[in-house]
Amino acid sequence: MENAKQLVPLLVQGSMFLMIMAVAMQCPWREVVEQIRHPRLPVRAFLAVNVVVPVTAVLLALALDLPQPIAAGLILMAVSPLAPLVPGNALKTGAQRSYILATYLLLIVIAIPVVPLSLKLIDRVFGVEATVPAATIAMIAFISALLPIAIGLLLAALAPRFAARAAGPITLVSTLVLALFVLLLLWLQGRVYLHMIGNFTILAFGLTVASGIVAGHLLGGKDPENRGALAIAAAIRHPGIAFAIANASGAGPGAKAAIILFLLNGVIIVSLYVAWLKRHLARRPAAAAGQP
């Protein structure tokens, strides 16, 4: 049983690693570099991901007087950008792979200095001790983003046919593993999450996720597909970074359960947003065809 408990996190981390790698396996590295050189991308993405969402979370935690574990989970997720689920979900908007990967790379690198700085600012507001070394964030960024993207881009450059054929099966397998993990989590911890619902918990989580979606959608530029991709990047936060902060700060099990509940809530809301965006994009050609 103990071995199984250790194996499950490794399988989840491995599946997310492969999911990001599969996205990169179908993208020329030169296109990613060109997107990174775009001067407006870093500023807009930074505002949506690293400013709007954390500020919204802090304001909601103060205004709604949330229980301490809920407030801790909310804020820890708000300052933890870019879950490994972002690239795969962003593809559903129709955005270019190069834009998605460039945005992801830029923001995960920016997170290394920004997350510790954000925690220091939040500590002053709440008078609590929440900290994490920048080296820890750098290690998470390297393992969960930089390494799988680098391997994927390398495979796309050196073995493009293999990369194109293998990306689909890799994505399917990694998605199935994550889906099984979510079902297992709900089966084992479902009652815990149900007990946490109330006291404005879902409202606070939902509004924080929505603030990321709105900010990303408005700041993502003229292309609606890219606006959707940035909205998803701002809305889905990185539980690995949040757990690292929680462990370093001695947060209790309630805060860690709130982190998972926030993630599940975010995935649901993002799914609804993607469904809306797809319908909106599908109506564009029809509207354009009806114009004289």
C-alpha cells in the first residue's frame, strides 16, 4: 500500500511531463523563438497571470473573511502560475502551438523570482510566514516545463516523423492517467471536498479563476484564439508550486485540500469557457459570410 501511495504521484507527474512534451513535439522551435521575441507578449501575460489573479485572491480572502485553510489554499494557488495542464487545454482554443509554448516558457521562467516576491508582499498583508526558496521554484519549473518542452522541440527537429506519430498516443495515455487519478481522488477525498464547500469557498475560487479568464481574454491581443490561450494560462494554476510553498511554510492538510479543490474548480470553469469560445469562433465564419 505504501509503495502504491508513492507510485501514484510519480505517475501523475510523469503523465503531465509527457503531456507537455507531446505539445512541443509538434512545433518547430524557430516558431517558439519568434513568439518569445514579440515585445508585447511578456507584459500582457505577466499582468494577466501574476498581477490580476493574485490581487483578486487577496481581495476576496479579505472581503469574504474566508476560513484560514481556505484562504491559504486560495492564495497559494493564486501566486502559483501555469499548471502543466495549460498547454493541452490551450490547444482547444485553436491557438498556435508556438504561441502557447512561448507564453508558457516565459511565464514559468518569470515565476522563479516573482513567486517568492509575491509571497513577501502577501505576508505583509496577512501577517503570516509563507515562503519558498527561489531554487525550489526553479527546480519545479525545470522539471514541469523547461525539460519536457526542450525534449519535445528536440524530437520535432531531429525526428519529425516519429514526433508527429507519437504525439497523439502520448497525449492519450497521459490524459487517461490524469483522468483516473482525478476519479481516484474524488473517490477517496470526495467527502473532504464536500465539507469544504460553503463559507463562500466556491464563490471565492470561482471568481479568482474567472478573473484570470477575463484578464487573459482582454489582454491576449486581437487574435481570439490567442486570447483564449492566455485566459487559460491565467486561470489554471500550478498545484506543484502551491504544494511546495505549503510544505515549506508548514501549512496544514486543510490548505492542501483547498489547493486540490481550487484546481478542480478551475478545470471545470475553464472547460465551460473553452466550450463558449468554440461556439463563438464557430459563428465567426458564418457572420463574415453574411456580410455584403
